[in-house]
Amino acid sequence: MVRAVGRKLKGEEFKSPGLHRVRIQCTMKKPKSLYVGKLHILNLKTKKVLCEGTGSFDVEKKRLELLVKNSDIHQNILWIPILETEDGYFAPAQVFSSDIVPIGFETSRRSSYGMSSYFNWPLAQGLEHIATDFDSVTIDVASLPQGTLVFNKEDHSAKVTVEGSQRDIETAKSKSINTSASLLYSTKGLSLNPAIRFKVSNVNKYESQEWLQVVHAFRLYWILQLDNINCRVINFYFGNELSLTTDLLEFSGYTDNTYAVQDAIHANEKLNVKLLASTLNFFSEAADGGKDLRKIESSLYRFMKIRFGKGTKYVGDEALDIIFSLDGFATTITKGIVSSQLNASKAKDSIKLILDYVADKKDELYKEVFDFYSQDVDKVYAMLSQKPFKESVRLCFEKLSIEHKLHNATINQLNTIRQTFVHGKGYNTQKMAKELYTHGTHDITNDKEGNTIQIVFGQKNGLVDDGYKMLRELYAAYFKQ
């Protein structure tokens, strides 16, 4: 909660629905565009400073420029550059693993680092705060106003802030991770800004280096639960003091032009914070998990690439991402499930008959042909029982209790595209673009004389939109089970 000092407005109070009374009182500090200070190279394992220098952080260019003096050799270390300023510490959200070797003796080295994502924390916490473990993550997301604030027109000099107000909305737990959502009020200038505060706490503590997996988990949660709502993160903290700034946490809601995108979330949205706990659990486990978890993780990254990927793409890029994402996920989920269409015992007996026949005809066959067919029964059966794309997807839908028939047309189209790219047959750029991307349609009706009497405009959903929504339903079912 925030409490500030300043001039109070005469009789001005704001009472939001279901919340305590809010008192208006103070001002805010404007962020700088350039920070200058002392530079430290910190060893994250030992929490010791290896060398020092000077540096500057250009906020607009998102670059950390530094000049460091070093005369020692530091081998195989995990390190990070930290800028100490009067406004706190700044460091790129990237850890470096390398040797630091001086050129000559007592030399200075000038270098720069990207700061598109960076950490900031108060001087009081100390330099090594970046290397500590944190038991919670807090994410404040902009939400729509719940009420109106009216000011006294005669008092134009008033400066305002809000004496804190917060209300719990929802709490949940998944395995060891606890999650909660609450409605929070703060101010900027003369406007009252509500936010939804997501707070995550875990028995296993987070390290600052794990920030990317937390961001991915939150982004995945958002598109599975709140996909048609714009997301703008106001604050992102590890613990209470380590602030993370990254452009990865501000993105537009998804639309295929069939419904409107909301500007921000309301407190009455179905937040389902248990789903957030599930996505966080998954990425935490996948980091040290086995082959199957990593395969599903790869499928999820493909899925998020469809949603967040930018830049110039070739026709079919998104479709291939959908196919690879679906195929990898379905294959992993249905691992060990034997198709009812294949009887293992009868299939192996038949394979043995063929292999025995090949062995009898060895002298009549080319060596290369004989070598190709002379394989172990179980190896041939494994190849034979490997489920084709459509069968694997069908079994995956059944396992997650999703109606497969509703997506038959989309799956068939994806399979056709898959075969087109695999075999390189029937490729036509214009035809494929028409199938892949959502576009407007029109139907013209003429009378007997050929005069136009009616034009009906509509829209045809493309395979990319249909495939993306199908994957979203599939992954949501996986994390909600």
C-alpha cells in the first residue's frame, strides 16, 4: 500500500465499490532517460565483485555502456554487470557465463550490453540482492477503472496519490505454487489507476535468472484464459524489491475480426489463477524435466510463436508452426497408447512370416534389398505401430476429453498442408494463402437482366486462425486437467 504526503483536496474522497475509502494526498517522481554511475562486475555464485569501472544506462536506446578496469583472469564464471546510481541499481536481465581476461596489464575495456529487459532495485538492498533467492513473484496488470474521481475545479494546484486500497479476488494452489489475484488502486498524475495484482509464492524459491520461464508461464496463462484482452504489465517484482522491466509483458489481445478486443481486464473477469499456478509449475518442472516434458515445452513455444511472432514470414510459416506444435504435443500425450486398429500379437506373427520368407530368399535378392528387410521383429513392429498424424491427434483429443469431430475439417486441412510441404506436391502460393489466412468474402446476386440486386459481405476464417484456436483449446484442457 502507498501512503504519501502533500496537500489534501478540500472534502475530496473517492469510494470505490466494495473497497475502503480512498484519500487523495501526493505526487510522483518522473523517471529519467539516462542513468550514470559506478559499474560493478558481480560473480553470481560467490557474490563477490570481480572488477569495477564507470557506466551509463540510456533508457531510450536500451543500452548499458561501460568502461571497466581489470588486471586479473577470471575463468568459467557466472557474472552480470551492475550499474550503481543514486536511483538504485540497474542490471541487464541476462546472465553471462564466460572467462574475463584482461588485455595487457591494468587495462580498461569499453563495451555495451542490451537492456531491452532489465532489473532495478533500491540501494538499501545492496549490490548482491540480484543473486539472492526470492519466495514470491508479483505482477501488476492494468485494469479498467471501476469508478470516477471528481476533483474540486477551484483547486488546480493539488497533487495526488492514493492511500492504498486492495481487495482479494481469488486464490488457488497447484502443487507447491500458491497464486492469488487482488484489486489494487494507485495513481498517476490526477487519474486513479486500478490494477489486478497477481501474486505467486512457491516453496521452492525463484532465482532472478529464472525470470524468462516465469514470463513465458504468465504469457501462456494469459492467452489460454484471457486471450481477447490487451495485457499491459505495470510492475513485475521478484520478492518486494527486485523490479523487472521487459517489453515481453505488453501485448495486444488476439482477434480474428469476429469479436472485439478489450482494452484491459476487469475485476469481475474469470481469472482462474489455478491455471496460472499450473503453467508456472510446468515451466519450473520442464527446466529440469525429462524428454517428454521438454517435447511439450517445445510445442508450447511453437504455439506462442504463432501468437506473438512478428516480422516478415513466408506463406505457410504459421501453418507449419501449428502442425509441428500439434504433432509434437499429440505424439507425447499419446505415448504408450496402442491403436485399437492394430493387434500386437497378430501383427508380430505376420512380420515374422515376412522376415522368414526374406531369409529363405537371401540368395535370390540383392544384398541391399536383403539388408533393408533383415530387421528385428520388434523394430519393424515399432515402425508399423507408430501412429500417423491424424490418428495421433484423434487419440490426443480423446485423452483430454475434447470433441474431436468439431475439429475434423481443421485437422484434415493441416494434414493436407503437412503433406504438401513434406512431399513438395501441389504447392500454389495464391491458393495456399487463401486457405491459410482469414479474409473477407462477398456474394453477388443478379437479376435475369444481369443487374446486381444484392451484395452480401462476409468473412471466411483461415486455417491459421482455426488451427490456433484449436491448439488453445487443446493446451487449456491439458493444463486444467
